Amino acid sequence: VTTEQAARKGTASGDGNPGSRWLSGIVPPVCTPFNEDGEVDAASLERHLGFLIEAGVHGLFMLGSSGEAAFLTDAQRDRVLELAVKTADGQVPVLAGVIDMTTSRVVDHALRAKERGVDAIVVTAPFYARANHPAEVKLHFRTVRHRVGLPLVAYDIPIAVHTKLDLAVVLELAAEGVIEAIKDSSNDIHGFRALVTNTRQFEKLSVFTGSELVVDCALFLGAEGAVPGLANVDPHGYVALYESCRSGDWDKARRIQDRLVRLFEITACASPAKKGASSSGLGGFKTALMLRGVIAQNTMGLPQIALDAKETAAVRSVLEREGLL
Amino acid sequence: VTTEQAARKGTASGDGNPGSRWLSGIVPPVCTPFNEDGEVDAASLERHLGFLIEAGVHGLFMLGSSGEAAFLTDAQRDRVLELAVKTADGQVPVLAGVIDMTTSRVVDHALRAKERGVDAIVVTAPFYARANHPAEVKLHFRTVRHRVGLPLVAYDIPIAVHTKLDLAVVLELAAEGVIEAIKDSSNDIHGFRALVTNTRQFEKLSVFTGSELVVDCALFLGAEGAVPGLANVDPHGYVALYESCRSGDWDKARRIQDRLVRLFEITACASPAKKGASSSGLGGFKTALMLRGVIAQNTMGLPQIALDAKETAAVRSVLEREGLL
Amino acid sequence: VTTEQAARKGTASGDGNPGSRWLSGIVPPVCTPFNEDGEVDAASLERHLGFLIEAGVHGLFMLGSSGEAAFLTDAQRDRVLELAVKTADGQVPVLAGVIDMTTSRVVDHALRAKERGVDAIVVTAPFYARANHPAEVKLHFRTVRHRVGLPLVAYDIPIAVHTKLDLAVVLELAAEGVIEAIKDSSNDIHGFRALVTNTRQFEKLSVFTGSELVVDCALFLGAEGAVPGLANVDPHGYVALYESCRSGDWDKARRIQDRLVRLFEITACASPAKKGASSSGLGGFKTALMLRGVIAQNTMGLPQIALDAKETAAVRSVLEREGLL
Amino acid sequence: VTTEQAARKGTASGDGNPGSRWLSGIVPPVCTPFNEDGEVDAASLERHLGFLIEAGVHGLFMLGSSGEAAFLTDAQRDRVLELAVKTADGQVPVLAGVIDMTTSRVVDHALRAKERGVDAIVVTAPFYARANHPAEVKLHFRTVRHRVGLPLVAYDIPIAVHTKLDLAVVLELAAEGVIEAIKDSSNDIHGFRALVTNTRQFEKLSVFTGSELVVDCALFLGAEGAVPGLANVDPHGYVALYESCRSGDWDKARRIQDRLVRLFEITACASPAKKGASSSGLGGFKTALMLRGVIAQNTMGLPQIALDAKETAAVRSVLEREGLL
């Protein structure tokens, strides 16, 4: 069995190698292409999923921040998961973000995702309401796990939920078997090192970085993998980066990563005078995918604003400079 | 016709008095009582709504932060609105919070609320995703208004959504007729004064404070009313405060407000070592309502944690000291 | 004896009136005029102090944020205090900001100020270093008081020092007699109300707001006075506002305050693309004083950037509109 | 000539190796030992400086955050520099922090430091006042450089000054020759990677991390060295870490760094209920130095609170566990 197949079956071998964990490797947070009228563009999404799988990614994270989960209605979320499970067809695990404010709402999403056959769910700390005491955060994750029963990835994304997951909370949930993995999108490298170092004792806990820009450092420190939004645009680059790290060729890894850092400039092509960070960042991904011929257009979920012609030209320049067009 | 009836019909007379605006007065953000199993306790909710209406409140704001909107499933939200519209029965307007992350999700909630017969919807800035550029915030409110067609109250609550509504954005939306009112829960008294002063030109824009503690100041500055969570517990107090302000008896207003400030201590009876700010604050309201015999129990939406016996005793002491038991 | 003379002698009468406290009224945080070469312009400062005293202000706060204390060398600070004590000549009390990072440095400044004959010192929480635990904040104020021996005003300015003074800390220090007064520049109206309400028990504790924009509200709530930077430019307006509040004419107070709110636009005439908040705000004050003929020029302490011709014209327009030119 | 000697003479060879830059290696931010009465303990400081130099550190940074610059009077700062220059005696360069709020005050400190013979000064962005527009930050550094004339290290420490140095500002100042080096204490690994990558074009700009915990990552990314507070306690460890990185033995580097991460627990031995972050962190360093026999006692600058007996025992346990006692 391959690592991915093992992962899907939960057969962690526990031999101490990263590959033996529940999941490892590059797991892109998959973008959700839209039609002009703002509905999910099924053909584009299937094409995009195929593009990623062919490039060798190790899993698919649907309905994350890069997937515009926050912008999708419940019906649209259902549709995305159905398409992903069908297209993945067991080749790689499908993870589903179940992004919502508190426990009952998250459970509702998770049960809908489970019905559609996903392999795991990805859950943040509560947000909007200030129910983020460690006791409440633990109650949240435990309740979701208990009511849903699927493998659970904790999603540490303070920029969105305004709560950082405490290391002690993560360790306790991992020890109880409530969480199988954690995706760290906090850009706190000190916290990340502590996380990796302290979770080595849990054979089944996989630590992923949500960063696009320091995947080499994260893997050097011992992480199992990465969930980089930019892997939507250059999955081959991130797979190559992962393999270089796994083989211990750190100099090569750094060179690949440096190139990907330059490519990340596509997220800064929009004018800050005209639109916000989400429009600029996710808009950069979607515009690049459109220019690479993977998806049909770069429409964004409202109230985001799609990149205009001038901004699109800037994205094109970056792609050309980095040899992706 | 009474002010409230005029308000419900949108017949602002434009004579420059606060009472002529779309809505004015005390509009409690109504708590949502739960059964032990976490479902909406219909009998308690009806009793609570009756308690508020009898006390003379001028409107009912369902599914706000104090109503634990963030903790309710869609089915529970529907249920709350059905009970409120039925119980209010046209005596006072019913406003519905449609709290969600971005435009399409908010519209879905709003259309469900509209079907249930509410008089207006209450909408925050986008959250979770960073789609909070002024252009995006305006697009958000305009789209919701256009697709839903109900009167719209802008809800400025940076502590929850981490975006402050710009004064310029509010003025532009008011001038366009996109918003009928604003609830300011930002605790920025400078911004509030600027808001009140600058919106006097719009006959139909009602400015409400979301504060429990400076309603006297807010009305002194020219606000139309208040949406104080504590009015769940002491609606008579807030109605009396409002009437003192309207009659220009500022000394009496301050004395009533000072008493309500002391009563607000019920929100600080929980141990910060055991639970978060939401459990403590909303838990204080619900526990007081239970002790006053209005609702059956003080269960909280998960992952909040209800006040325990010791904390409940502390709430009781405050209620007794202030003559509410 | 007048209130001010009583204040200077510390003869609080304890009859429960605000006037009986250590200090009350309008105490401008006096701007520091510079020559072109960045040295203190003694003639302009003396003229400015005379302008304020003649307008009837109740005290002078030298070397506060508006006085650019952060931008002055120790020698310049000495010079400012010498000029202030000489010019005030016992007519009103002179307070000296002793702004620095931690205890020993503050004590050094305070002893220099004491030698120059000031009536009181104004002390913030520690900053730069994270020595802001309540125990440390209390140790800081106690040590300064003990080593210096002058009346001490606590200066609560989180925007500068990034620590909010806890109400409990303030109450404890007031009860011990460590602080005579507090200047609250936190723009936290809830905290301010709690402060005023809870400190009424201390006959000798004077509560001042540092706000320019809600002096009417602050006095309505029971504060003894205000330390508004804008009183540099329109001391007559603030003295009139104070007197209206003291006589209970709240409607007149609000009208005066509303005019002062409009005047405050002089602090927003600079281009945010070209300079920061300090240059814009203090630059607005200095430019207005220059245009009113009180000081010779609007030079700022480095690295602030003085208002240019276009920005100066914008300040002039506001002054003209409000009848100050 | 050695690297350090070259560095002191500013003879960067420009051959593209990190060693050819102005300065590279481990440059501890040296602690300042106090007597019981809070004065500088000269004997302890000389012993400590000797301990560091013998361990092979590549420079000495006096009067940084770890040196309690914020807690020292001007006279004490002078004393520290005199002792450092005398003890270093040309063996390694001596850098002096000139920490103060704005330009004129920083220049005053810098001229005093220059008189005492230091090799370079270390300057933060302005703080306390909001004079932190990029134009103002640049004016600040340029003015200090122009008036003082010594090599200048930019110190990026947002946790203290609440301003992050923009990459564009740093690049512009480096291109102009205003700054020779930068110490990045921002714990922003994305920003750090961008900084290192973009400054490779400047032969003479040295990039240092201020982190104790990811020196291996920082050097992997291309930094010239580190300024870790923990190097006060274990200079041999950091020098060995640096040499492993320079020789490309990343696995060894990571093992050493992992040990130093565990050692860093000495900064978390104090009770957060009793004292703040500075007391706990710097107190951990000083207590460890006392236990290792390097300095006489662990007195802290006021209002910090020294570690008590129980907290000291916790530090001892960590030192014993890591083989440093």
C-alpha cells in the first residue's frame, strides 16, 4: 500500500517515519471556481482536481479558506464535496472544511460532509462569539468528534478566527485521539517549532504548515507536510519541494522554495486601494489558474471583487517570469 | 398612531424629532432560552417575549449576539423567528439578526427570515475572510438589501467581526437608502458622536447604541435608542431610562443608568479561569432570567458553559442588591 | 481662596463638590513651540502660556503628549519647565509630564522637574519593556511617589504605552494616597464611567478626561475636568464648556462641544500618505496656533514632519469656518 | 585578519560569503547585572563579558532589551558601555543600543555612546508617539546616522515599539548606506525570509535574527547571524550552533537548537500571576547566570520583580536537566 492509501485507511504503521502518520505530503486547499453568476463551475472544478491529482499531491482539502468556504452557501458546499469525492475516486483522501462559528453549526456541516463521503473534516476554533476559553475550545473539538466520528484536523488560523490554539490544548486533544492532524496557519514559527517538537510523541498526529513561503523550514523542523494555497497554481513545484525535503536535499529544497516565494507575488497584484486581502490573495490564485487554462474564469464569491484587466496582466507577468505560462 | 406603529409602517414624519425616525427607543437583543438538550425552549421564549413587551420595549431584536445567533443551527434560527413574530403579533417590530460570514450566506438567512414575517434584518460586516475593504463592505450591504428587500440595520460590532464600519461607508449607505438604522456596539464614543452628528441630516436613519452602560450619554448625544443586552433582565429599567432622557431629565437618567451599571455586574460573576467572555456575559443574563422566573433554565449554546451553582449565587446577590428579586 | 489656589496648596475641603478636589477644570496639555533649528522658542512659549492663562484655564500640563515630550531632549524639557513655572507665577498649578520607559528613568526626570518648581508630575505605565503586570505597575507608581514626593497624576494612555491601567490598580493607588488624580486618554467610555463612579469615594482623587470630543459627557458622568489638546487652540471654548457643565446647562454644553468637535478637524488636515498621526494631530494644533498669531512657526520635533502649505491652508479654512480667525 | 577584525574595520570583502559582511555570527545582547541597591555590578559585568568572549562570541550588543536598557538611567548606560569597551578591548566589536522614543533623544544617547568608544549603535523605530509613517521612520534613521556617524544596526522589535519596519524602508536605507545591519526580533518568518532574500544584493548589509529558538532556520535561510538573549546563559551552545550551520551540517544544527529550545524554558519559570513577561524572561536569564556563578545576583531593574526562591529552583532544574550545572 502507498502512504496515501495507508493514510486513507488509518493504518499508521508507527515506525517513526513521517510517512507512517495519518497523512503526510502536499495537500492543497483547493480553490472553488465559479461561473459568471456565482455558482460553482463543475467542469472547471473537475479539471482543477484532475490537474492537482496528476501533479502528485497527497490529498485534497476542500472548503478551506482558499476554497472560499466562507463565501459558499450550504448548497454550494454540498456540490463542491460531491464533485471532489467523485473526482478523487479514492486516489487521494478528501478533507472537508466545516467552517462555522460554533459547535452545533459545525456539526451540521460535518454531517452533510460525511454523507457525501469525505475522509476527514477540518475544524477551526469557535469565532464571532467569544467562546474561546481553552475549556470551551476543547469542548468544541470533543463534541464535534463525538457527534461526527470522522478523522478530525484542527485548523489553527488566528487571522480568521482571532484565537490561537494553545499548545497545551492541542497536546491534550491529540492524546485523547480527538484530532488526527493539525494545520498551522498562524505564521508563528516559534509556536510551530514547539508544536512539532512536542507532538513527535504522538505517532498518529500529523503536523501541517499552512504557509506557502516556509515549507522548507517547516519540513526541516519535522512537519509531515503542507497545505499551501499556492499549490493550486503550481502543484508540481510543491510536490518537488516536498520530495527534496524528504530526501534531505535541503539546498535544492531552498532553491525550489525561493522560486515559489517569487511566484507568491501573484497574491499582491491587486490594488490595495480597490479591494481587500482576500480578493487580492485568492483572486491571484484564481486568475493564475484561469491564465494557465485550468479554470474558466476568475469570478470571486461576494463581496470579494475579481482582479481587473490591469491586475490580471500583473499576474500574467509573474507567471511568465517564473516559467508557468 | 404610536411611534412604534409609525415605525413599523415606515411613515417617518421627518419633523426632526427622534420619534419620527424609522425606529426609536429600547430594542432588546432577545436571549434564546434552551431546554436541557440544547433545543429552543418555546414556552420560555414566549414568556420572555411577553415580559419584554409588557415592560414597554419598542422593538425586539431576535438572533443578535445576546440571542446566541452564532450558536444556533439554521433550524433553530427559524424556530426563534416563528415564535417571535407570532408572539409580537404586530405590537412591536421584530428585527432578525442574519449573522454569517459573507454575502450569499447572509442572503440565505435573510430570505428565511423574510418568509417568517420579520420587519427588518440586522447585518454585520463580513467576517472570517478578509473581505472588509470599504468597497467590499458597501457591496455586501447593497447586495443584501437588493436581494432581500427588507429594511436593513447595519450592525457595527468590531469585537465579533474585527472590522469597524467606517463613518464614510455608513453615510454613503444611508444616503442611498440601503440602511434604515445602525446599531453601534463598538464602544468608541468618539466615533459614536461623529456618527450621531453626521447622520442627523438623514431623516430616516436611526442610530442605536449597543451599549448597556452609557445609554444616557448616547441619548444625550442624540441617538434614537439602545439595544442593550441587559434589557433582557431589566426592561422596565431601560424603558424608564429612555423616557427620562426623552423628557430631558438628565439627572434622573444618570441615576437610573448608574443603577443599571451596578446590575451589569451579573455579567462578571463567572470565573475567568473556567469559561470565556460569552459564557460569562450571556450566562449572566440567562441565569438572571432564570432566577427572576422568566425562563426555565440557564443552558448555553455549545461550546459555552453554563454558570455553576456558586456563580449563580453571585448573580442572585446582585439581583437582590438591586431589588430585582 | 480660589479653587486653583486651594488646589495648589492641596487643601481639598472634602465637601463633596468637584471643586473641592485636588484639581478641577480645564488643564491644557501645552504645546511646545520650536525655532526653525528645532530648539524651544521661548518667546512663543511665553506668549502661548499667557494666552492660556488669560483665557481662564485652571492649570497647565507641560511635557505631555501634546507638548511633544517624547521628542524633547532632557535639556529641552528642563527649559520648558523653567519657562512655565516662571510664566505661570503661581496663578495656576504647573503639572509636568515625566514620560519615560521605566521607574529609574522616570524618577530622574521627576527630580529635575521638582528642582524647577512644578506642582505635580504626570506618570504613565511603563512602556517598551513588558513590565506591565499589575504588581509591577503598582510598584512603579509607588516608587516614583516615594522617591519624588510630589503630587502625582496617573496618565492612562494605552495608545502610547500599550497598557491600560486597571481600575483595581487605580483604586488601590488612590486609597494609598499614591496618586492625586488620573488623566484618562483611553477612549474607553465604559471604563471611564466605572472609574468616575468608583472614585467618588476618594475625596482627593480628581478624574480628568484626555478627550477633546466628549468633555460634555465626561463632566456629565462626574469627572472633575479635562486635559484636551485642542484647548491649546481654543482655550476660551473649553473654559466656556466647563462652566456650562458646572452650571448644569447641558444643552449649551453640547452645543459648545459640537462646535469644538468641528474645530478638531484641524487634526485631520495632513495627508496620511505623507505623514503619521502625530505629525497630523500635533501639527494641526501648532499650525492653528501659528495662524492665530500665538506662536511663530509650526516646526515639529523630529522625525515628525510639519504641515506643508496646502495642509496649512486646510487648517486655515477650518479656523475661519469656526470663527477663530 | 579575522572576520571580526574585518568587521570592526568595515573592510567587507564582498566575495559573497556571509563572513564577508560587516558583521556575522553570534552577538549576545548582554545582560546587565545589578547590585542589591539597583546599581550596575561592575565586577559581575566584567566576569560575564569575559565568559562570553572566551566562549567565542563574535560581538557584544550592550544595552539591548536583554540588557535592560529601558530600565537604566543615562548614568548607568554610560557605565555599562565604559565597562564593555574596556573589557572587550578590541577582541570583538561592541554594539550599543540607544533605545529612546524619538530622534533627538536617540542622538543624545548615541553621542554619549560614541564618546565611550563603541563600534556601532543599534536603533529602533520611534515609539510612544505615533511618528511611524515610513517617511518618518526613514527620516529618523537618516538623521541619527548623519548626526552620529557610527555604523548603524536597525532593530526591528514590534513587541516593544509597536511598529514593524517595512521591507521597502529597510531596502532603501541599506541602499543609501544608512544601515549596516538589521536585527529582526519580529517573529515573522515570512517577513524574515523576504528580508534575507531581498538584501542579498547589498554586500554590506548583515541580517541577524533576534530569535533564540529558530537560529537554525534563520541561518538556513541565509542570515549572517543571531542576537539571542539566551546566549548570555549558553554562549558555547550558540557558537556551536552557528558553526554547524556554517559547515552545512543541518542535522547537527537542529539537534543543538532543539536543546537550546528546551533550555529556553528558564524564561517561563516565573508565575504569570505574580510578574510580567520581562521579569520572567530576563529574570530567567539573570537567575541562570547567578546559578552558573557568572554574576552575583539576579536583581532586576524596577519595576521588574526578581525571581523568588521557588522560581529560582525551577530555573535550576532546567539548567541541571540540560547539563549546564
